[in-house]
Amino acid sequence: MFAAAVRRRDGCDRLVVESVIGWPEKVKIMQSNWIGRSEGVNLDFEVARETEESLRRLSVYTTRPDTIMGVTYVAVAPQHPVATKAAKTNSELAQFIAEQNQVKVAEAEMATMEKLGMDTGLKAIHPISGESVPIYTANFVLMSYGSGAVMAVPGHDQRDWDFATKYGLEIKQVVEPLSDELICDLNREAFVEKGRLINSGQFNGLSFIEAFEAIAAYLTERGRGEKTVNYRLRDWGVSRQRYWGAPIPMINCDACGAVPVPESELPVLLPEDIEMDESGSPLGKMAEFYNTDCPTCGAPARRETDTFDTFMESSWYFARFACKDQNTSMLDARANYWLPVDQYIGGIEHAILHLLYARFYHKLLRDEGLVNSDEPFARLLTQGMVLKDGAKMSKSKGNTVDPMSLIERYGADTVRMFTMFASAPYQSLDWSDSGVEGSYRFLKRFWKQLSEHEALPLPEINSLTLSAEQKKLRLKSHQTLAKVTDDYKRRHTFNTAIAATMELLNVISKFSEDHQDKTDRIVVQEALEFSVLMLAPIVPHFCHAAWQRLGHEGAAMDALWPEVAESALIQDSMLIVLQINGKLRSKIEVSRDIAKDDLEKLALGDDIIQRFIGDGSVQKVIVVPGKLVNIVIG
């Protein structure tokens, strides 16, 4: 069997999430924690009186070298060679190790499981003090994680404290708090904060950073340790013992070992005339599939019957989509034209699986010269869940909602609008039938506005002379267009895009009550056209009919997205806040180019301000141009 694995750890530095710009911070943190980059020190404890060279040193990794003088025991995994050798002359230890070998412990369970261990009878020599400390085998040390050995500092690590307290081992304090607000009581718990070193010989008085550097230098100079960067991420085992998956293109030869299938014989295709049963993959039982000849020496050989992990395929399918008809290579130049993917939408449950695999695989493709981009997905949106009465919708819970009855009653557009309006796409949506009713009422009001408006072709509005009220409506229209464009394109907050359009339609409605001449109708026509086009991605069927109601023959979805006119955003007037002794009392609208003295006079003449001044005397008037006037009275 070919044991296929990909060394993801070799690319850990290139997987740092700081290089991913348009992703949610939560996903970046999840990936960063999963990669688990840490800076620490690798150091060696010598096993006392050990004669075998391979067992003489116990290598451990720590991110807290400042606590090294507080080591009171060393713990090794039950499967560690040091423990295995000690068990040969210790039947109780052998039994303990045998029991632990029957227990499968996941890393996630380590924090909560009961800490069990046994003294191996061996001693380890401290690399700085030269003191002897006992070597225990413990169930909280995994052979698959790091070197399978840890230095135990019960005074400053809670797990080590729990174990030491249970087995009566010494607990030393070597770090003291930096402030009186922190309490160190080793009779109750470990003190895990960083502080100042005590009881540490030549390192006394050093801070964490100072001690880190000094102790690392001391160990390096004496050949007993060195600074290093470590990762929590492990290698990726990609072979699976199942039928479903891409065949691993390797041939196993007794003489030549594992040999790649010649490129001329690729791809290796799965046989389709198979019989599935409960005994596993059928490939290992099909001699016609696995019997072959070695490409190197020509001797009889066995084709690999394992298949690739499906993540191997899902990690680059998006690149293959760009050149699906390329039959002579994985990818061609079209992949570089389309990649990276502009927008990826998927659940946050993919954060440390598919999304991390895809990032790693994409960098592999880049290193092989198959793509030019560093990252596969430029932007990421993790959609929320749909809830019902505060709980996730589930068939097993019986709280699902069949949208068909609502679609038949209100129309598909209404249901779409509620779904988009109820919450931002990255947040959970709490389903509400009354909310659907609200969206239906809004669309009816919108259609009424369209029906009451007399449509007309839009002229070049910038050449028209507009009244102050017309300019205000046009300003609101273009401000809304700018916001909705940003909501769709950058922020992906469709709910706020809908809300902004609703607000514009309210302004249009109020304006239309008192303004009915042709120029009024022109600015209303523009505002309504903006509203229809802005809502078209949300309610396409409604907006198709609305677009034609406004005098257009084509489909709204085929129309160009309108552009914001910068001239429409220029305001002739501005709103000024009026304060009395720093408290808001009134507001006035004034010309943007009003002189400071004139603004002061208008503020003092305001009816509301006059009422507040009353019999008081004005001590001082503070004018902040473009913002406010504060009148100080005594």
C-alpha cells in the first residue's frame, strides 16, 4: 500500500492568514488557530544512566522557557520509546501502558479528561540546574504531537498542576506577578500569567521576553537547545481505502518500490463493473484492476488500490472549471485569466477544512507554475443559518417551513425580498411569516407609486435648471445609488440596500404629493428608475414589469447599472446645528458659502434660540463652520 501524505507543514509560513484580505476576521482567526504557529524553544533533557544513544536525550518543545527552572518532572507518552523500554522490567508500568494503548484520545478531549500517569522509575537531568527530576508516563501526552515528551512546570501550567497535585509531586514558583492585582496561590491553582522570574538563579528579575531570549541563548551556546517556530498543523494523509475517489497513480513493485504511472497512461480510471458490499473498497479484490507491470523494470507489479481523499479534488475544481476542455494538462492559461475567484460563498463550517485545503493546494499549484495568483478566493462570504423560533431549521425537529405555500400566496419575489431583508447574509435569519407579509405590503405600495406616476423619457438632467426641492430629491437619489452600489459590490449587505431603497421611495412619495410639473416628473422618473434597478437583483420579476411601466421595452436585468452623478451630490445648502450652552436646541438650513458673521446672525435670530435666550445675556458665540453654532448665555 502506498502511504500518500502531503507535507502541509512545509508550507505553514505561506498559509499565514494575514495575506488573505477580503475574508471575515472570524474565519481568519479560526485558520490561524488551526495552523497554530508558535515561537518557542526546543531543548533536551538527558535520561540518567541511559546507555542507548537513541534514548539518551528527551527532546521537548516549550513556548514558556521562562518557567524552565520550575520543572519538577518530565512526562512522556505511553508509546514513547523511553517508557516502552522501562516497561520491560516493570510489569505494573507495562500494564498501565497496555491499558492506555487501548484508549483513543482526541486532542480536543485532552483538556477535560482525567489525568492518569505512572512513574517510570527513570530520572531526567535538568539542562540548566543539573538536578534530577522523575520521568512519568502520562495519558495527556500524545506521541503523535511533537516529540511525545513535555517538561512539566506545575507551578505555572494548570494541567501540570493537576497532575502534580494528584500524584504528590513538587510544585515550584519561579514566576511572580507584575502587579498586586494578580494573585499567585499555588495551593489553589497554577499561576499561568507572564511575570518576573524568581527562584531561577542567574535569570532572576527578568521579564518574560528577557528570560525567553536569555534562556534560549544559554541553551544554544551549550548545545542543549535552540529557538524554533512550531506549528499545530499536521501533515495531510491523502490516501483512502475506498472506491469513491480519484485513483492514486502509483504502481507498487517489489524490486523498484513505488513507481509513478507513466504520463502516457494517465488518467487512471476507476472500473465501473464493480460489486459493492460491506467489506470495504472493491478495488483490492479486482485482479483485473490492480494486476499490471512495473513501468521501470517490466516485472509483475500491483496498481495502487487506495484512492485520494476527496479534498484533493475539491481543492482546485474552481481552477479546472476555467479550462474544462483541456485534455493534455491539468490547467492552461485560462485559469490565470479567471483566478483568483472573485467571490466565494460557503458556510463557516468549511473554515478549517475545505477553505484551508484549497489555500494550501492553490499555493502548490502556484509553486508548480500552473497558476500565478497566491490565493484561490479573493473574497469570502460565510452565510448564516435560517432559524425558526430561535432554533436551527431541521427536519428532525419538525420546524422547517415549506416556502411553496408562501410563494403561491405572495409570489417568489416577495419571499426573496423577506429573505434578503430580514438580516445581513452572514447573520442568522429568524423566519417570520409576518415578515413576509410586510414585504408584500411594501411591494404593493411601490407598484401604486409606479401606477400614479406618468412615465416619460429622461432628458439630460444636468442641463436642466432645478429648484431647491428638485435638487434635494436628486441628491437623495444619487446618495442612495452610491450606498446601494457599495452595499452590493463591497459590503454584501443586501438588507441595508433594500432599506436604503425603501427610504428613497418614501422621499419620492412625499415629493410627489406637491410637485406635479414636467421637471418634477423628470426627477421622480430618475428616482423611480434607480429604485427599480436597485431592487432588480432582489425582486427580478416585479422589477421587470416595473421597468416596462416606466416606459422601457427591454428587461430591467439587461439594463446598465446607473452611474452616480457627482454634480448631483453637490449641495447648495447645509444643515447647521444650533446649541445653547452645548445642548442641541434647533437646526437651520443655510447656504454652503454663507459668511461666518451672517451664520452667527441667523443663529441668534432663530425663533427657538430666541425663546431659549429669553432674559439671559449672550456671553459668547462659537461658530464651527459647516457644523454648528454654540451660544453661551449667562
